[in-house]
Amino acid sequence: MRAVIQRVTKASVTVGGEQVSSIERGLCVLLGISVEDTQKDAEYMVRKILNLRLFEDESGRAWSRSVMERELEVLCVSQFTLQCILKGNKPDFHAAMPAGPAQNFYSSILENLRSAYRPDRIKDGEFGALMQVHIQNDGPVTIELTSPPRTTDPKQVPEPLTQNRYQNHRPKTGTRTKTGTRTIDPK
């Protein structure tokens, strides 16, 4: 699952020329659901959306309060295009969950947000509709968030880049060119 989370002074969604939802200060969350997403991904996103410290505290100290701690609003917009994979210059959306299951999954995320916070503070657009999303970004602050990969196979978990691994991955000091000559490092 992917999310683009923006701190906003206000945001709204318009469908067919009619405003269907709006918030004042808070977060606008564009959410892209993948065919591989599970309830665990949804729980991760709900927890992060509500607990990211993107706001100042009462004394003005930045990055110290969450949307819940400040009692602000959240506007969620389902956006399957976040699951885009480019094939050349053409977008491919096969990684996005199909509309039917995605709508149910998205609705459950909204329910989880409302039950974890305050139902009146969680707003959303219109699933599957062609929407105009009006965002007045505050800062600007924009965070891209991806749910963690679900691998338990230690061979698939990337090894940390230690000093020894770094040295093994450094480029060689000399390289061959097309003419067969060698470039020598001036050191």
C-alpha cells in the first residue's frame, strides 16, 4: 500500500462540480491499494496516518504532535494511480487492486481510522469517481509512505551496507574504455 500524506491548511473534493467533502487544517491522504495488500498493511497505514508527528506543539516546536494530538481532520482519497508501474512512458496499473475488492478494502481502512480516532474528523472522497482534489499544502509538507514488505525469507531481506560490504561494492579505480585503454586513478 502506498500513501502520499500532505499537511494541509484546507482540502476538499469536488465531483461533477459539487463539493462532496472538505476539511480545514489536518492531513490529506492519497491512498493506493495494491493487489498484495492485507489487513496488516491497512493497520500499518492507519497507525502511521494518525500518529505521524507532522504538526507543531502548543509552544510552536515543530514535528512534535500528530493529527490526533492536535485534534485535526483527515481527508482520505482513494488513488489507484499510486500503484502505477511505468512500462517505457506508459503507465501500467496491474499492481492496483481491482475496483470491487479495493472499494471494500478502502471502506475498512476508513472504518479503522474512524474507530481509532473520531468519526467526525475522518472525511473521504467518492470511491471510483473522477474527482478534483483541492489541496492547500502547509509548509509544504508531503510524506510518501509505503507499507513494509512482508518477507520472512532471510535471503530476501537486504543485508545492511556495512563497511566491508561497502568496500566490496566500490567501483574499481581504473576502468576500460571502448578503445581498450585504461583510465588510472590520479591518487
